Amino acid sequence: MTEFNQFDEFDTYEGPETTGDFDLAERHALRRVGGLSTELADVTEVEYRSLRLERVVLVGVWTDGTLKQAENSLRELALLAETAGSDVLEGLIQRRSKPDPATYIGSGKAEELADVVLATGADTVIADGELTPSQLRTLEEICKVKVIDRTALILDIFAQHAKSREGKAQVELAQLQYLLPRLRGWGGNLSRQVGGRAAGGVGIGGRGPGETKIELDRRRIRTRTAKLRRQIAEMSKTRDTKRAVRKARKVPAVAIAGYTNAGKSSLLNRLTGAGVLVENALFATLDPTVRKATTPSGRLYTLADTVGFVRHLPHQLVEAFRSTLEEVADSDLILHVVDGSDPDPESQIQAVREVLSDVDATSVPEVIVINKADAADPVVIGRLRREFKRSVVVSARTGAGMADLLELIEAELPEFDREVHVVLPYSQGALAARVHEQGEIVKIEHREDGTELIARVPLALATELEVFEVTPSGS
């Protein structure tokens, strides 16, 4: 079992790095991942967080891909844990073809994990995956400390960062959906099943009408879930109304989507001066922000900042935030922001596209915005540009590449209505009727030589009207 810190080179790994048959030594190894410790030397940071940081040990199962990908996943889990307010002590990876159905990492490795927990003084174990209720209970019994999974960790971070009433309701809904199948009774030592010792019970204090407490909790959760769904539906009506108004005015909508901490809010601020909170933390933005913006030629469009995505984003969150994510699905263009300095940007793009598929946004035109160019490796940027042809390289921090991005946005925006200024002869009554039916009249005046119209009309109709266009007076 090897250990190294964040300043050392990775240990050389001689075994196979892909799925298939594993060597016996490889399957027996519980591999440590270095560079995960976030133990604080300055107590003032602990005081700043106004809580005692949980001391956690991370554990993951490497089932496919390369060792580097498995380690990157655990390093991301460490960032998530730190964002939630934890002190990461150790990170362990177990090589398996699939997670153990009983203990996630196997009974023998669970005992080794318990030894690590005891040696480090940890009070929490975080698994890099979603644990079943039985896996969670079994690991807690073996390790004698609290065990949570990646889903519960992300839900906790969302709960800390939710600010608006709608955001809080969405997070609570996701948490209740996650909690429902994981409710527990009194445990084996205080079973409330009917029967004394003769019936296999535990005698006095253990007899009762059955698991009424769990059933009551389940009923309360279902009632609360239904109420939250109604509240979220009501709150989303305001956003739907505003979106409908923008569509009626034919204002193109651009949505900024991407991996968490990829720089979406910084990009929004750079393009619009919105003044949105920018923080070097995962999931700093949960509440969508919509701002007006203009292209270099002066064309108006809206720019929406959305919640960041992450690998294995809990499906409960996708469902709860569906009304918010509709900003992406209903947009005319997606600016897919990716962190060019990340060790594995391609997997970030894949994770975001999976969520976009879940919210039916795959049909929306997409432009890959490779952000943080000032910190990224030029080789990585070149690789991404070759792989994703519809892409642009920017730095939201320095402003580099923003002119190219604005030109690309203008080129990609759909052609809605075009404003025309025409004088239609009275013999062109049918054409004038079409302007009234298909367009929006801004000004109308009847003259001797015809009807003067200033109107916004579809592009096809504007082409037909070109022959009747006039130069506005005073220009």
C-alpha cells in the first residue's frame, strides 16, 4: 500500500489500467490516493467556517477507465468534501470489476477501511458513488462512524448554497427523495416488531405495534414532497411568464451551461457586467440569473447563468431543478463552458452533455467555450479545438478571446424578426395584410403614394419587402 503527497510524482503502476481480468495482487490492494489531505494549519479558517470540520476518509471503487481517471474522480470528491466543510485525511481506491453488493468495497477491504478510520481519527467515511441502504448500514456497522455517499454530499452542498425560496425548495425536494428509501427503524437491538423472547423479540421495551415510526415518517415525507412540488410549480410560473414575453418579442435566448467551477458566472459578468457572485468553489451558483446583452452590431439577446453540473449529478437534483434547467432547454444557443485547465476536460464535457440530454436540451445548438486559457496547457487547448470544431478559447478573468466569443454568438443566433421601414403602394394590399398578420407594427402612416410602415417581420417577409424600403427621414 503506497502513499505519496501532492508534490510527489505518481507511483508507477505496472498492472492493466482497463477493465478485464485483474491480477490477484491488484484486487487485494486498497490503493491510497495522495494529495487529498486538506488538514488546516491555521485555526482561524476553522473559526471562519463557524463549525468543527468533519474529519473524513474517502473511498472509491475503480471499475473501469484508467488509474488516472479513478484518482481524478477521488480528487474531485475531495474538493466536494472540502466545499461541504470537511477536513480530508485520506483517500483510498479499491480495484474491482463492480462494487460489492453488501459492503461496496468487499468485506475484507471494509475491515481495512475501519483500521484506517481508527488510525486517522476520522468521524466520517464518504464513498465515491451512490450507496444502497444496505451498503450504507453495513459499512457503518464495520467502520463505527457515519458513512455517506457522493449523492448525499452533493445534496448537502446544494443545501448550504441555496439562497432563494425556489432554490431551497428544490434542494429540500431532492433531499427528501433521496432520504425516503433510506429511512431506518430502531435497529436490530431495539426492534419494535410484535413479540417477546418466545417470538424471537427482545422482551420488555421491544414489543409494540410494528414500525409505525417509519411509516409515519414516510407519510410525512410524501406529504411534504407533494407540497414542495406544488410550490415549485407555482414559483416557476413567473419565470415561464418572463420567458414567454421574451419569445413574443422575438428576443434570442443564450444559456451558459457547464461543469461546476468552470467559470460560468465570471463569463456572465464579463459579457454583461451582471455583478453575479464569483467564488472559487463548487456550486457557488444555484439560482439562475438572466441578463440582457447585445452583440457587436447592437442586436439584443438574453444571457442566462445556470447551476453547474458534475459527474454523476444525482438524478434527484436533476428532477428537482428541472424547472430551472428549462432555461437551457428553451434557449436558442448554449455556451458550454469547460475549464481548459482541468486535468480531464473531455470528461467534464461528457458529464454536462449527459445532464443536457436528461432535460431534453440536446437539440439546442452548442458552442464549446474553453475557459481559463491563461492557466491552461496550450497542448490541451489545441487538442480540444481539434476535437470540438465549434469552439472558442477565452479567459473570463483577463478578457482574452471575448471579442471572438461575441462574434461567434452573433453568427450563431437564430434570425428572428428584422425591422423594416417601407412604403407599400395601395395596390400591394395583400402584402400589407401579411405584414399585419405576421409582423409587429411599430409605426403606420397613410401617405398619398401608399402606406408607410415601420415593422418587425420574419426574415423571409423582410426579403420580399426590400424593394419597397425607404430611407428614414432625417438620416
